Amino acid sequence: MNKELLGVKAPKKECTDKKCPFHGEINVKKELFTGRVIKKEVNRSATIEWSKSYYVPKYERYEIRRSRLRVHNPSCIDANIGEEVLVARTRPMSKTKNHVIIKVSGAKKVKIDAEHLVEDKNAPTEKGEHHKTEKQKEKHNTK
Ligand SMILES: [Zn+2]
């Protein structure tokens, strides 16, 4: 078991995943990427995405180019959608997976949840307005 990899300490939770860089039988190379988890699968796979600005000389402006990478998500790390993660290159683990998540560096999920909460707050007010109109109709009927 490795306690530290590329300056990253092992997570507190232990796992029995063979493809885990800390508790399994896998070696990582110092070829790192950071990205945000955009897709999570039940078979401990995840897809990460990051963007960079690319200069277009013809229009003298920048365009956003995105890169995606399918990575292994060990069960001791278990990164969720929206989290910023650090991935390292390993040996090929399947047809499309050559990288593994070694660290969750930050969570943006909280912000996304907050946005959803705002949307939820808006929804009842709309319903409330409907109730008002219904009440007004009732008043009209009584008159
Ligand atoms: Zn592990």
C-alpha cells in the first residue's frame, strides 16, 4: 500500500479496488491533468472535462476548446459530478481508460445545488400566483 503518490496523500478510506493507485496494484506516471467530473458511471468510471482558450488569428479573438478524458474513479476516492479532480496517467486499464483519479481538489457541486435551490424557490411563488388568480376567480363567481 502506498501512503503517498506524487505528493498526494492517500485517502482515509481504504478500498479493495485492484485498479486503485493507493491500495491496488497500479503505478502512476507523472503526467497529470486537472478537470471537472461531468459523468459518473457505476463501474467506477468517470469522464472529466477541462477547457482552454485558443487564439484564432483571423478574428483576433479567443475561442473555448474543451477536452474530455475517460478516467478510473477508485472506490476510496469516489469523486462526484461537479468536483475538480487531479488525474494521473497509468497503464491502459480498458479500451478507453489510461488515467486514474488521485485527488479531489475542490467541489463545485455546492454552487450547483444553490442554483437549484433558487430555482425551487421560484417555483412555489409561481404556484402562489396561480392560487391568487384562482381565488380572484372564486370572488368573481361569488359576486
Ligand atoms: Zn483505494
